[in-house]
Amino acid sequence: MIVGFIGAGKMARALASGLVRGGVITAGRLICSSRTEKSGGPFLNLLPGAKWTSDNEALVTESDLVILAIKPQVFSEVLPTLREGSAGKLFLSLAAGVTLEKIAGWLHSTARVVRAMPNTPMQIGAGASAYAGGAMVTEADYDLVQGILSAAGKAWRVEEEQMDAITALSGSGPAYVFHFIDALTKGGVALGLPEKLAYDLALQTVLGSAELAAGSKLAPLELAAQVKSPRGTTLAGCAVLEEHDALEKLMAKCLAAAKTRAEELAGEKN
Ligand SMILES: NC(=O)c1ccc[n+]([C@@H]2O[C@H](COP(=O)([O-])OP(=O)(O)OC[C@H]3O[C@@H](n4cnc5c(N)ncnc54)[C@H](OP(=O)(O)O)[C@@H]3O)[C@@H](O)[C@H]2O)c1
């Protein structure tokens, strides 16, 4: 199997290196494209043996699976040029807010299209991806996509109508967590800790707690309850987060804003 990446940027490199690291494919079976050779350089350096081309149509002809790793804004310019060569091919789009209907409309009527929402921890093989496919997609295609996305983290098959909510949760989610780490650090500094120590403690606390939750049968709030001893410090701290459901309401508002933006993007002419 030859896997072609249209676009050789961050997400293409993240997924391609996951595939090679996970033993799904060798670098010699990967091709990437970009407009300039310079932007293909980091892909080729990361994955020696892979090929680069500026010719998107040639890439499609050569590939069994084409991964669309270009920005949503360039879809309407790039995809119509692939129409003829896309007959009978499988496409996996990583773009936020570009619907299956739009992608299928630009490609040949026999092209099979899957759309995924990955996130940036894919860069270290710890991504959370969800994917949905169009009517032409076969179970074998879904198995292939599951295997491809799982090589760089975890993947879930979903309905396309869930995609905007997923974009708001796991697509944008890494940024919420980075904000939380920053806020925890600043809270520590405000209490007099040196910044570096506050950051290291905040980071390891988030990392360790996520790992603890991942390995536990208990729900997050049950794990929290274990730390809250009666009249203790954690109980006092959590009371602030829980007062009038402050944190829950904040996160609901945050996700709703991101979902609204995802819906707007999906509605815009790409
Ligand atoms: N980064 C994220 O957090 C994230 C998360 C989820 C999904 N995504 C999605 O992943 C996709 C890629 O994002 P990214 O962050 O990897 O973008 P990126 O780093 O900016 O990479 C975009 C790549 O596309 C190439 N390109 C631009 N125009 C092209 C054309 N006409 N033909 C071929 N290649 C072209 C660029 O190179 P040249 O400019 O040299 O052509 C570059 O290699 C986007 O659709 C984004 O929505 C990103």
C-alpha cells in the first residue's frame, strides 16, 4: 500500500511518523506533496525514504490512500484538480469543518471519503481522533482508517453530526488543558512559589492525574473524592471549583463557543 499526504505540515508529519513508528508502513511507501520543496523538507528529514512531489494529481494516481492534510481554506482550490484521478480511491481528510458532502462534491463520484478530527498530541503518538465516513465507504476502509489513526494515538468511529461537538472537545481540547496548566502554575506563583517549580509541579500533576484516571475503574469525581479528606485542603480548594458548578459551567460555555465556531466554519464556503 502507498499512502500519499497532500500537505506536508504538522499533522501530516505527526500521522506519518506514527505510521512508521507503529510498524504500519515503511517510510518508502509514503509520498507527500506541498507547493514548495522547502516545506516538504521536514517531512523527508523525519522519514528518510519517503518521497516528495509538488504534483498533487500524480500523488493521487500513485497512492492507494490519500490523506488530505492541507488547511481547510485551500480545499476548494486543490480538490477539484484531483477529480479525475480520485475515481475509486480512498481519501482521509484531517481538515476541521470541511464536510463529507463538500469533499465528495469536489471529487469523483466513486471516490470514498472519510473525515477525521485529530488533535495535536498526535505529534507524540498520543492523539485523540474521531472519524466518520460517507456512503461509499466500506467496512474494510473503516478498518484501514482505524488502524492508521490508532498508529498515532486512539481513534473512535462516530457519526458525522457529532463532528462539531468533537472538534470542540478533543480537537480544541489540548489548548484548554494547556490553559489549565498555565493557570495552575500562575496560582502557585501567586502563593509565592518560584515559577519553574510551580510549572514543573503543575505539569506533573496533570500528567500523573490523567494517567491515574486512565488506569482506574473509578470515575473522575470518585477519584477526586478520594483526595478530599474531611476538613482537608483539597476539599477547601474544590469547594471553590464546585461553587455554583463554576468549573462545569465554564467548560460548558467554552465547548459551546468552540462548537458554534465549528458550525460556522462548516457553513462557510471553503
Ligand atoms: N494543527 C492542529 O491542531 C490540527 C488539529 C486537527 C486538525 N488539523 C487539520 O489538519 C490540517 C493540516 O493542518 P497543519 O496544522 O498540519 O497545517 P500546516 O502545518 O500549515 O501544513 C499545511 C501543509 O499544506 C501544504 N500546502 C498548502 N497548499 C498546498 C497545495 N495547494 N498543495 C499541496 N500542499 C499544500 C503546505 O505547504 P506549502 O505552503 O509549501 O504548499 C504545508 O505543508 C488542517 O486541515 C487542519 O484543519 C489540524
